[in-house]
Amino acid sequence: MRRLTAIVASAIMAFGVSVFAAPGEAFIDPEQAGPDFKVQGEYEGTIGQKTKFGAQVIALGEGKFDVVLLQKGLPGGPKDAAWDGKTKVMLKGETKDGVVELSGTNFKGMIKDGVLSGTAEENVKYEGKKVERKSETLGLKPPAGAIVLFDGTNVDAWQNGKIQESNLLGVGTRTKQKFEDFTLHLEFRTPFMPKARGQGRGNSGMYLVDQYECQILDSFGLSGENNECGGIYTVAKPAVNMCFPPLSWQTYDVDFRCARFDAEGKKTEDAVTTIKHNGFVIHDKLKLKATPGGGQNEEKPGALYFQDHGNPVHFRNVWIVEKK
């Protein structure tokens, strides 16, 4: 482990992404997304004999990739195989003759046939295989008493609601009903937009009571900021970036308590939320402040709003349980 830590520490590089969108098509069908889509994603393996690592491979378009190696494992993994939250190595990848060649400080390697492999300093070998994680709450059924907001059959609960791709809910819609305290489950999918960057890459937002935005964005492999997936926009970044690769179905599970006001209209308590992203707590009893873009005064009950930011983000299995 000491040798690995030294190798990794010597290879850490800053990981930044432009906030400007590059031209690029948005893919919503994996079969049409091209060869880069099959390479991008998550990998798990070992460096040397025993040391575990995770890797996130981010497609940048035209056969180019950013690759982030994470010591011990992937974000939000089991305790014995979860990223340590600190140590990561940045590699670059480029496709040549059907093989993605990897390069970085003290690291070299390749990705071929679902295997990421190579050597680090002192010829220490590493190898990982591609994995597809799923949220533990994916497909969670609404309990008795829940209000089913969307099950793929109709948009009766939504203003300007549109069914797309046969049974999915599109963006730019608010619930007709307004809410105060509740628990919420929803599933969302961001498109594959390899040439786009930052806020131009699979952007939407989940607005609680039409006032507090939890960002929806393809932030796979990024650092996890307040304007990235899971962040409360301008207010708080997620405890860890739990964003899965684009075109993966992801979950938000929310416990929400609205702000309290006295008889004279003075706020006595902030709104508070706990949010799980893909089954992992990213905000724990967080006090909320109003975020830009909402359409509701926080003194009143508000709708659930899915923001339209021009990208084909989709939703399914949306339900809410009111707390009386």
C-alpha cells in the first residue's frame, strides 16, 4: 500500500472541465451511440497483487477519453472497496487501431474488450474490468398512500407534460399539485453527449417545491461541485459525486421538510432535506436556501419541477408520499 500511495501521489493531476458546451449530438439509444460509448463507463480491479482501484472513463468525442483512477474503488462502493475520497490519478486515452491507448505520469496502458490494463511506476501491473452498477432503489415501488406522479402511462399529474420514447417523461414540466413535507422517489437518465462539456452536457434540474434545485447533469467522473449532478445549485456540493455514466438510469430519493414561518410571515426554520443519489446519502439534513430559476415563494406549498435546459433528459417511476 505504501508503494501504491507513493506512485499514485506522484501522479495526481488537476482534473478540470470547461463549462462551455462544444457542438455535439445527444444520443438516447445505446445502439446508436457509437464505439466510444462502449468504452466509457466504470471499471474495477487491482494494482499489484492486492490493492483495489476503481476507474471512470469519460468519453470526450472522436475517440478521446479522460480516465480517472481512484484508489481503493469507485465512489459510494462497499466499505472495503470504495474510493478513499482523496487519491486519484488522471490519464488520457485515445483510440488507435481499435484500442484505447492510455498515458499519464508514471502510468501507461490500454482499454480493450472491456478490460483496462497497464503498468505504473516500477512496472507495477494494474488491471480492471468494466462494471455496470445499479442503484439499490432502482425500480422502487410506491408504498401504500403514495401519489404516483408518473408511471409511464399518462401525464395527468403534470403541466405541459410530454411522454417521450413511448413511456418516459420529458423535461420542462411541473406537477399540478403542490406539496409541503414529503418523501420523493424518481429515476432519471442523462443523454450521451461526448462532445459537450460542463453545463451543456445532459442538463436539467429537480426543483423541490419549485424553489430549491438539485442539479441533474452528466457529471460522470467530475469532482462533484454545487453546479454538478447532486449539487444544490449555488448552495452545497454533494458529499460525493455519485453520478453514473450517461444513459444509465439513476435515482434520487428525497426526504423534504418545508420552511416554517410564524403568523407574521417571519421565517422561523429553513427548509431541510436529505437526498440519496443512487442509494448513497449526498446531503444529510441540509438546510436549504432558495436557488436561482425557481418559480415559487418558499412561504407557500410548491410543485415538483423538472427544468428544461435544452437536453433530452428523461424521467420514470416518479412518486411522492406526503407527510401530514
